[in-house]
Amino acid sequence: MTVIESIPVKSTVVDLCKTRPLHPRPDGQDRYTISEVSALSGLTAHTLRWYERIGLMPHVDRSHTGQRRFTNKDLDWLAFVSKLRLTGMPVADMVRYAELVREGEHTFDARQELLEQTRRDVITRMAELQDTLAVLDHKIDFYADARRASERA
Amino acid sequence: MTVIESIPVKSTVVDLCKTRPLHPRPDGQDRYTISEVSALSGLTAHTLRWYERIGLMPHVDRSHTGQRRFTNKDLDWLAFVSKLRLTGMPVADMVRYAELVREGEHTFDARQELLEQTRRDVITRMAELQDTLAVLDHKIDFYADARRASERA
DNA sequence: CGCTTGCTTGGAGTGCACTCCAACGTTCTA
DNA sequence: TAGAACGTTGGAGTGCACTCCAAGCAAGCG
């Protein structure tokens, strides 16, 4: 009951590059409206515009009337950004990373360092969560025991 | 290099109840000022007052002039609350839990359910973090490879 | 063509969890 | 007993990450 479930560790080798449809449309016909991207990415249209404004998106292509048309590349970037958000990385740091990407290949080292720091933060956070699990289980057991005792009475 | 370090799983049996000084002062002489509690708990004095105001602390004892005097019991509660914070539980939910505690033993079931939901959330979050780790490692490896390639050149 | 739905903008608003302020009273140390 | 350091309050302010608004074009359908 108290046993800590081992988190199923995904196979480390990335084997999903071909197994799921990476892009709804093939390159060349990849011009998505903001609401399509919203549905695909899980981010609201508001958030997509805001990401662009703060520099977390490279400038998005526009139709002849000025409406946004996102590409497959934009979709990939948003997927990566969403992963970074899940790590708990602050938006300001993600903007910093986006700037480094814009600056070109000479920023590879800085980008690697940023990601390695993020990785360390994730490891730390996982250890914290593991600790809280022990406390939670301890309390849950206490209440479960109390229930059993009262049922016997 | 890409291998996911297994998070050291703490022994589940709680063996720390006696091994570290649980309370700086023995019961009976346990009257701590707010700044002492701040130092002991890692929470600021501001936050301690705020916790009391919103009902996340039971009402704290006062000196004859109205200054707060915290007890060992208060310290224990704060330690538990800090653990709950680390789970990512919103403050509003922690206040709900505190209310249940104030209402007495007939809320054991509700408290257990609240903690079990929190436990599920923690497990989910850990899985998310594990996923981000795979993406992070993938990118880090890419940059490391690029560096090795440029060094050979 | 008209209608509905969608997209545009700058700027303002929201919710959370603190964090700080002013103006004062208390406690400790020399 | 002076002075520094600490404590009190209600209420206002901060930083983050969105989230929404109004007013006005744009796009797709019968």
C-alpha cells in the first residue's frame, strides 16, 4: 500500500520520430491558421500571439491580408517550447533560449549549458516530489488505519 | 550519457522520527518568536502572518502584549504544510485541508481523499518530468555531438 | 450579398502566492 | 535608559503567466 510505484521509465532511445503523424500537412502545404495551431498545440490563440510578442516564437509568416500562417517548423518549435514549459522553466529563460537560436550556431555552447541547468532543475524537482510522496503515503496510511479501526468497532 | 539517472528511491519506512532533533526546545518551553520560526521553517515572517490570516495556520498563541508565540505543534504543522507546497498543491486546497483538520475526526475520509488526489497529481507530474528529461537529453546530445564534430575539424 | 465565424491590435485585467509599506508598539543589549 | 532590533496591523504592491476586451477587418458559405 505504501510501496512507491516506480515511474515507468520510458525507453531512452527516441523511437517515435516516425511512428506518429508528425505534421497534419506535408511541407509545402503547411499554412495553418492560429485556431488550427491552437487546437494542435493545446495553447490558446491568445497565448500564441503573446508568445510571438515576447519573442518566444520566431516571427510568424502572414497571409496577404496580415493574418498569421504557421508552418510545420512553427509546430515543431511550439512542441519543444511546450516541453520546456513542462520542465518548469520560466518563460524568460525560454525567451533567452529562443534568442540564442536566432543568433545562430555559435551559441551552441550556451544553449547546451542552458538545457543542462534545466536538466539539473528537473532532477532536483523529481527528488523533491519523491520526498513528498513518502510524507503523503505516511498520512494516507494513518487515515486508512483509522478507518479500519473504526470499522472494527 | 543519455542514460536517465534513476532517482534514488528513499526507503519507504519512515526512519527519521528520532534521528534528527525534531524540536529545538522541549515541549513546555516551546514559545518561538516569528523570526525564530522564520529561520526554522524557511518561510518569511510575512508569509507566516499571511498563512495565519488566510486560515492555513491554526490561530497562533500570543504573548501578553499580543506578539505571536509559536509552539512545537505549530512547527510540525508548518513542516507538513511546506511538504504539501512542494507537491504543487494550491494554497486554496491546503486551506481546505486545514479546515477539515479543524472540524475534527469525522473528516478523516475527506482528508484521505484530498491527499490521495494530491498523490495522483504528484505521480502525474513526475511522469511529465520524466518525459521532458528524454527531450532534454536528446537536445543536449545533439549539442554535444556538434561540439565533438567541430573539435575534430 | 449577407451572415456568421474568425483574425487583428494595444492595452487592460486576472489569479496566484506572496511581498512590502507605514506607523506604530515591544524587547533586548550596553 | 537609550538605542537598535524586532513585532504588530490593514491594505497596497509585485511578478509571473497568461487572459480578456473592444473595435474593426477578413474568410467561407448558401
